[in-house]
Amino acid sequence: MKFLAMCLVLSMAFAAAVFSAVDTSPMTTAAGRIASIDSDANSLVVKLDAPKGDVMDLTLVVADDSKIIKNGATVALSDLKQGDKITVTYKSEDGKNVIVNIGVDSKT
């Protein structure tokens, strides 16, 4: 009986550790044009298409696991240029907007 109780406690502790490691940050998707790129800071600023004709700048940081897709291929931040039309999915981490993925419109 003690063995069964010990196995149950250990499995619950293991499950808690696994679930606490899962990233639960909500993701946001936005679209706009790249206003500027800072390769040194690994970041970019996007002018978002906002309702009512308002324009909003959003600063985003490229992480090691961020995906940038252009013409169906994975590319680097250096392959993007000012004026590219993009759709970006990002999440907030430590007060920064961290890119999950970017899709570049193939017409730009």
C-alpha cells in the first residue's frame, strides 16, 4: 500500500513539473508593413493596419526559435526589408513582444 501511495505521489509530482514547463503565453496576430529593422538588436518595427485609419507602431524581437517565412522558405531577419508587408504572430515575454513567426507577403 505504501508503495502504491509513493508511486501516486511521484507521478503527480512529475505531471506537475511537465505542465508547469508548458508555455501558456497568449499569442497575438497582426498585419502591417516593416517600418525599420535593427539587426544589432535583432528586432523590427511594424506599422500596423489599425481600425479607423489609425497607424500604430509595434516593436518586435526575433528570438532564436522565431520562424520567418518568405516565398515558402525559411529566411533570416537580414532577408527582410523596409516596406515588406507581413503577418506576424507574437507573444509577450518579460515586457517584450517576441516573434513566434512571420509570414512575408510574396508580392512585396
